[in-house]
Amino acid sequence: MTAPQLRAVSDLHIAYAENRAFVQELRPDNAGDWLIVAGDVAETYADIEWALRLLSDRFAKVVWVPGNHELWTPRQDPVQARGVARYRLLVELCRELGVATPEDPYPVWEDADGAAVVAPLFTLYDYSFRAPGATSQAHSLKLAHDAGVVCTDEILLHPDPYPSREAWCAARIELTERRLAEAPADLPKVLVNHYPLVREPTDILWYPEFAQWCGTTRTRDWHRRFGAATVVYGHLHIPRTTFYDGVRYEEVSLGYPREWRRRGTVPDPVRTISPGADLRRMRQTLRGATP
């Protein structure tokens, strides 16, 4: 049997039967495996509960952050809580299941390479990843509307009681910065967020106007500032590994069936996250050695 692993996936979108079947078959290789779920499990409360209950029964620890889809309030969902109230209901559900959330103490992962803080984050976005050529937020939104590229969040993701999604984002940034500053400084971090913490991953979007719903410039230095060995994110449905300032960024999206079928007949987005190995590679690189 393999040693316990820290694994990660996002954007399960189990409203699609093929994706639900994928989750049904998702199992640990070792009883000690942890699973990071970086948002967009589903849109309805019942589907979110089904998936997180299933996964928390199988994995030793599940760490969840909300995506935009969990925060939607679809008309067909019997649970009609909006905004912060909906998020709090999901946090309460996770606590019943033993799933770690951005509101809980950050868990510490340990393996043969050492210990690392796994920090689930919830930051939202503030339209600061503006569309190309935009001179203001209003201009950026107009360009998106003119191009017919408008996120469904504009209809279904309510910021209540905040006056706007960007105001909610600002509050989340301030809260999260305080929490990260209080985390053990001597341990490397695995920063987990639904949205990328830097803008660069959005540069390859087919529709660049969509970037404004993908994060905030206010998190640009977090991977350096808070000692990240690895950053895990989703949202873009473009699973890949990139590096920024020497820090590994892992997008772990499953995405929609029409997307993962282009990559093969069997989806396999689950990545193994090895913060100790990433930290060692970073140190070797700084010394000029070959990783």
C-alpha cells in the first residue's frame, strides 16, 4: 500500500451524470489520504451534501473551499438562503461532516517530507482582473456584455448582506489576511482557493472578458507573503501546473464533461500535493541546483 497522500480536485459539477459517476468512484489509495476539494461541487444544497458526505466517509480528512456555484441560489433549490447566509449553512454542513472549511483552524498535513499548514481560503473576486482594454470596472463589464461573455454569478450569486460582490470580497480579504498572518510562520503553507491568487492563469482563457470573475489583484503576493510551498485552485477548468515566483500552482479542475472528454475518455484531474517536496525544490532552485 502507498503512503498516505494529500490529494486535490475541484469543479466536480455533479449535476452532470458523468461527473456524479466520477465522484461515486473516487476513493483513497490509503486510509490516511486527505482530499482537498477546491470548490464548485454543485449548485444545490442536496447535491453538495451528497458529495461531501460521500467523500468525508472515504477520506481521512476532506478540506473544502466554496466555489461560485455553491454560492448560487437557484430557483429549483429548496434551500433559498442567499449570500453570507448560504455560505454559513454550507460551513455548518461541513462541520457536521468533519470537513475543514475557511472558517475552521487550519489543519496540518504531515508526511515523510515534514509538516505543512493546509489553509482553505475564501476570497471571491472584485472585478480587478479587467477585460483587455478596459479603463474601469464599469467599462470592463460593458465589454463583457457586448461580447456576450457574462458569468451566471451576475444573476444567481447574491452578496447579501453586502451591497456588492466586491464589498464581500474586500471583507473576505481582510479576514483571510489576518488569519494567514496568525498561522505558524515556521511551516510551509498549502494555500487552497477556488480562484487563482494571481491573474496569469487567466491569460489563456478563450474569452478574456471572463477573467474579471476569476479573482482579485489583492492576493497577488500571498504565495510569497505567507510562505506557500504550493497553491491549489480551480474555477478555470484548465487543469495544469504552473510556477510563479518559484511557487507551484496546481489547477485541479474536473470541469464539464464536454471539457474533460477533450483530454481523454476517463477523467483524472486528481493531483497529489507534496508541499515538502515543493519546498525542497524551491530551496534547491534558489541555491542554483537542479531540482
